[in-house]
Amino acid sequence: MKISYLVLGPFMTNTYIAWDESSKKAVIIDPSFYPEKIWQAVMKLGVTPEKILLTHAHVDHIAGLNSLRGKYPDAKVYMHEKDLPLLRSASLNLSDMLPEPIHCEKPDVLVREGDHITEGAMDFRVLETPGHTPGGISFYEEKEGVVFTGDSLFQGSIGRTDFPGGSMTTLVESIRTELFALPDAVHVLSGHGDPTTIGIEKRSNPFLVGV
């Protein structure tokens, strides 16, 4: 598996493109603002998007979704059922502050804890990590030792819980039981900021030390 990423939009959101080296088939994780930049990256990499994975449905993680669906109509969209209300509600997905609020159609596939999303040699296991949003999920690729955590876990921080549906108690428990159960060497690729590892966050994350 190869991974490329772009930092997009006013919230500096990480949009990831992961692809299978043999087939050149790709998944796009959390398509943010300026989708034309995602198209350009896809063309430059020479890959074909087959799936779009959403860790959650806040505006900065879905801003490019409608455009990508138009550009790649065969690519299936995956997300958790509990974030469905956010897709259709500008107030819940936090896009009501924008000149053009964002409303998206329902995903093609609803996933839950333990489901596997495969593409070529890539195999992403779904981890339920709510707290930032009710339907927040992470995608763990065990063979590659990588987990995409959206806005659940960051380098030295965790996701905000003061938005509608957020819960600090739930988020900390999600990280403790789901993410911190992964091996320490697993690389954490989050929705904002730089990469880290599970071990580093266990030892030094000020929100999580001792939990």
C-alpha cells in the first residue's frame, strides 16, 4: 500500500489517498475542500478511486464529497450510520457558516465495528471511535501498521467534543479501548496535523496519559 495526502481548506484538513501498488486502485479518505486538487493528485499518481471512506461527517471531511461523486460515479462511499444526520444538516455538519452550506446524499455502504473494507491487497478494519461525533470511526490497516483516526486522535491532542453530539467521556473511552489496544508501533494518520504513533500518544498525550 502506498499513501499520499493533501492538506486542504481553511481548517488544514488531511485528505488521504491510499492505493494498491499492483492494481493502482485507490481509496480516498475524508475528501475536504478544493476537490479539484484531489483530482489532480489522483491523475498525477495514476490511480483509480474505487472507494471513498469517511471517518465522520463534519464539513471539513465531506466538503469535496459531492464533487468526487460526480467525478468518480463508480466509487462507493462508506461511513457509519450514526453520522447520517450530519450529511443532510448544515447545522450539524458545521457548514451553515459557509456561503454555500453542504448537503450530501446518503453513503452507499454503512459500516460498523469489525467490518472490513478491502481493495486489492488493502484491508481496512473499521474501529468505532465516537466522541468527536456520534458515528466517528477509524480505519486500521493491520498489515501496513497504519490507522486513519479522523478527528478522534491527533499528535499530542484529541478531537473537540463541544460540537453537537460530542462527548469527552465517550471519546476518551473510544481511544482507550479501540486505538490504544493497537500495537504501539502503529502509525496514526489523523484528520489534522502530523503523523504520530500509538505508543507515543500513550506515553505523552496530555489528554490521555494514565487513562
